[in-house]
Amino acid sequence: MMQALRWPGCDNTRDLGGLPTAGGGRIRRGALIRSDRPRPASVSTLLRSDVRLVIDLRLPGECAADPSPLAGHLIYRNLPVLREEDTVLEAMAETLPGIYRAILDRGADRMARAVSAVALAPPGAVLVHCHAGRDRTGLVVALALSLSGVPDDEIAREYALTATCLPPDPGERSRRLSAQITAATMLETLAYLRDRYGGAAAYLGLDEAVTTRLRTRLTAPS
């Protein structure tokens, strides 16, 4: 199964290698890593982990207020998946499934750009992160895993691990949303993706060559 990584300064870092695919294979170890935003203390460990692309999903304003320690590095790319006006996720809906539906409905082109970047990355690990590594990271990772053939229940189980990684939030509404970091939330989101758009492939609309490249880089025989 996937492996939790202990990177200095990070609370929510996991190598997704080991997740099973429908065809009997597995996600490769050291191919796709998800995390909260790296801190300066994380950089040396990150670089030793053979990370060759860092995809920062935060908005430009977030990056300006809290710059990535990798900004300006050749491996760093800022690929926001939210609209500029969607600066407060809690304003998008009352529940996490509602927020995720809104993000998907408003950002197919940006989601496709992020997943394409994973597919087209140079050999080595790709790190995907946002602020806490929960919502935006969870959706991009779910799309990449679904496109690679990982079953919904495995994607949902992996997503739910974030609940055990993040420190408690003092805000009442944030605590309520944090309680919804469950497998059921991701299963509901994936069902919506399938019912509304026909699944990850139809939603993203990537060229078949890009989809094939994603599956090739992320999956291996069991």
C-alpha cells in the first residue's frame, strides 16, 4: 500500500505507490507524491526523494503571501486549479462534497492542465500540493488515479487518510468540514464526476497520447 513520508515541515505527505489498478497492476512507487505545501526545512529531503516536478496548485495570491521555497527552481510550477475569485473554499458550498462539485464544475480546463503536467513530467517523482494537501490536491490526485485505473474505493480510502495527518483547526466551520474528510466524501465526488461528466477521462478531455503517457508513468505490473 501507499507510504506515509516524514518530510521536515510537512504533515500530510504520502507516496501513492502501491495502490492497485483495475487491470491487476499497481501505482509505481516514487512516481506520484501528494503533500501539504513544502516548507524551507522540506527542500533537502524533497530533492533527495528524486522529485523532478513540483506542482503547486495554489492561487497566485496565496503564493505571493506564502512563497514556495522552491519558487524559481527548475522543478517548480504553479498551476492553480481555482478561479481567482474563489479564494475561500468555504464560500463555495456548505459541505466538502459540495465544494468539490463546485471546483470540478468551474475548473475542468485547469484540472486538465495539472493532470497533463503529471503525465508529461520527466522521469522521477511528481509532487502535487496545495496549502494543506486536502481539497485541491485530493481532487487532482483522484483524477490522475482514476485515469490510471485505480478503483473508486481505493482512491476514497487513500483520500480519507488525510484526516489522520492534518493538525486540528480551531475554527468551528473548518472543524465541521474536516470531519467530512472521509471515504464517503470522495466516493460521492467520484460518483458525481461519473454521473455528470462520464468519468475522469471524459471530464478532462485529454488527448489519448497524454492519457497513455500518464498510465505508463504511473502504473506498473503487479
